[in-house]
Amino acid sequence: MLAFLGITYLALIQVNVTENQNVYLDKFFHALAFFVLIWLVHLSSNSPLRWWMIFSLIFYGIFLEVFQSYLPTRTAEVLDVLANLAGMLVYFFLAPMFIKEEKR
């Protein structure tokens, strides 16, 4: 829960955008944030990830972008949503290496 609050706070605070801002670094942080979120959701569920968990994270990311479009110092970007999805996708490739699911 603390991770969701932290990411929501970071997504909605006022930022000073500069011309030289590294767009790739921004997308990397989006991917990293959603990698961590899906990892924490997976660990806290004590079961395999369910579709509703995955879609909840996707809608959370979309909600943040839509909300940002109403803020004067923020903008909504489709590439941010895609970066969020990329972070989740990377998790699905790496998770089998470090999370062992119990066979039921």
C-alpha cells in the first residue's frame, strides 16, 4: 500500500520540466515503478497473479496519466502507459527466476 501511495504522490506532484529532460530516463522510471508494483502485488498475494490484479495495475497507470492531464505542470502520455506495461512485462520474464510458485 505504501508503494502505491508513494508512486501516486510522485506522479502528481508539481515538477519543473526542462527542455533537456531525458525522456528515456522518465520511461525507465515508469517501467521500474510498475515492475516493483507488480512484484509487490505478487508477493503479497501468496498465490499466482490473477488477471484482475494485472488489470488493476494497468488501470491504475491509465488513471494516473488521465489525472495528470488535468494538472498544470503535468501532461498525460501514451508512452508512459506503454512504459508501465513494459515494466510489468519484464517482470513476467524475470519472475520465474526468483519466485517459485507452489504447485497445487
